[in-house]
Amino acid sequence: MAVDEKGNGLNGADSHARISDEEKMEVRPLTSQESDDPFGDETNSEIKYKTMAWCGVTLILGLGVLATYTGYVIGQFKLAYPQVHNMADAGMILLGPIGREVFGIAQMLFIVFVMGSHILTFSIMMNTITGHGTCTIVFGIVGLVVSLVCTLPRTLKNVSHLAITSFVSIIAAVLITMIGVGVNKPGHNVVEATVHSPFQKAFLATTNIVFAYAGHVAFFSFISEMKEPESYMKALYLLQGADVSMYLIVAVVTYRYAGPGVSSPALGSTSGILPKLAYGIAIPTIVIAGVINGHVAAKYCYVRLFRGTNKMGQRTWRSFFEWSAIVLLLWTLAWIIAEAIPVFNDLLGLISALFASWFTYGLSGVFWLYLNYGRYRESKRKMALTALNVCIFLIGLVICVVGLYASGVAIAKDSKTSNGSFTCADNSKSES
């Protein structure tokens, strides 16, 4: 009597059936890619080892909740040290003059990279609206000039009105996109609740979500300009509640109808005239948000150079040219970044890894530990919060290190395609 692998007896018919089934299994040599994978090709395997999956909705919600807490910690740090107006001032509190310079430079570089993302988005927008009417580098230069001219005024008297215009603009563009994908269904109703992706690609997508919560770098400045800083928490909860809700709704609706092939930015996920309409309505957001960031970076440089001198309040040709030179330098650097990293996802991933990982997450853990130094074990609640903030610091560190790896691999890969650096190729067709 034949015996199976569990020691159970098999009669002649069963044994013959088992042998026949095994004879039908075709044995073929593994490809080089499969041989590098310890589990090989699992397409037709009875046992599948690679069952881990990434759920974007979970990440959006989880990172959003965590960003709300880190925003709360920033508010507590500001209330404890009212003189802190920006991340450079926070660095001064933590590490002295060296900390001020390091944090200040990091904050300025972060803003310049964000400016670069706006120039890149401007070129994608122009390619979409004009049907790639000319070289993408030309569109990038147009975005550079428009942004530079709009940043020349040294004050932003109507910043609140500009912000409202920007908000209405992006909401309208997003609504057009969601309605468009809902009607056209470019994804052909193909929906995957969880997506099996290579680790590098999955983590790059995670850093894109981190970028959505990258506004923490400006929280100190916003609190400083509030009439009642104690009301900051109400503003924070309103902001984060609106952010998380909007991100979830837009992500779910767009992915539901656009499917795995959703474009990046998502405004290009529709077809026909709708992408042109969505990008056209989004122009105020693309320009205004970039200009505000450019003004903040230029103002930081100008104040650092001329603080304590009468040039701060002068309106002379010399002061105008000095301001203009700073603005020109910053926007030129932003344009170079946009042309050097022309794939939207790759640029967002790099920005998140280098800066948002710390400004939104890692540094908040450090702020809490500094505020509560010497009291980590005074109660169970304090011990739990200590563990939480250590974890937040470690999360920032992981996002930074692994995010740099993921974005570096993506940039190297995309540089070998038609979407290479400083190219005239159409950049409006990239997928997330």
C-alpha cells in the first residue's frame, strides 16, 4: 500500500491518481528574476508566502492621526517658548547656535524643494492644457518667471485672500476630477482593496502620503501671528479633520473609478477636456501656493542678512535689487530641482524623506522629550507618552532613511526613461 506525506494509506486507485497528477506538473527552470526570489514565481503555487499588502486608506488615516498629535506637541512647545517663531528658533532652544543654523537651513531647503514641486506641477499643467505644445523645459521656465514676478513684492498684505482663492481653486479642480473619473471610469471598475507592491515602490507611495501632512514646518509662524495662541488647538483639529477627510474621500473615489492606473498628480486621471479644465481651474493653487512658499524662503534669507540694519524698512532701489537677487536665486534653484527630478512622485518622495519625516514627525518627538526631560517615569501615563514619542522619533528616522533609498531607486530608474532630467518630453502622462 502506498503512503502519502502524512502517513495515510492510499489504495491503488488513489496512488495512481496521485502519480498521474504529479506527472502533469511541468517542471521548468527558473528565470533569473525568480531564482533571485527565495519564493520563486508564486502565480500557480498552492502555497503563497508573499501575503503582506499595503492599504493606502489605513496609511492616510494612521499618518493623519499621528500628524494631529505631533501638531499638538508643536503647540505645547510654542506655548512653553513663546519666542520661537520658526524651526530655526526651535533649533536654538534645543542645540544652541548650531541648532539654529542647521534647522534654519533645513527649513529653507525644504521650502525650496516645495517651490520646485510647484514649478514641476506648472509644467505638467501646461503640457496637459496645451497637449504638449512645446518643450517641457520651456514650460518650466515660464513657471519660473511667473513665480518670480509674483514673489517680488516684499510683503503679502492679502495673503488670507490669496489662501482662500487657492483653497477654492483646488477644491473645484478636485471635484471636477472626481466627477470625471466617476463618469468615464478609466479604471474599468478594476479595484484592489490592497495592492501587492515591491517594498521600494510601496514605501515611495507612503512618502507621498507623508508629504500631504508636511505643513507642520509653518506651524510655529502661524501660532505667532494668532491673536490668541491658546486657540491654536481648535485650528489644528479643524485643519487635520478637514485634511484627513478630504484626502480619504478624494483617494477612495479617484481610485475606485480610475483604478491602479491613476495619474500623478491625480488631476490628469480623467480624459477628454476634463483634465484641461481641472488643471485650468487649479492654476491659482499651483501658482499662489508656490509664491507663498517662495516669499517665506526669501523673507528668511533677507531677515538673516539684514536684521538690525535700516534696510529692513527701506524702500530703495538697492533694497529692491537685493530682495530681487534673493528671489531670483531661490526660484532658479527650485527650477533646477524641478528639471533634475521631473517625475512628480519621485520629487515628493525625496522631499518627504529629507524634510517632512523630521518636521512633521521626528522632531515633534524630540520636542516632547525636551519639554518633559527628567519626568519620563513620574507616572504610568508619562511613561506611555515617553514610549510614544520615542516611537515617533524612530518613525521619522525610518521614513528618512528608507524614504531616501526608495526615492533614490525611483529617480535612478526614471532617469533612464523618456522622463529623464532636463528633457523636452511630455511629463503629464506619469502614473503613480
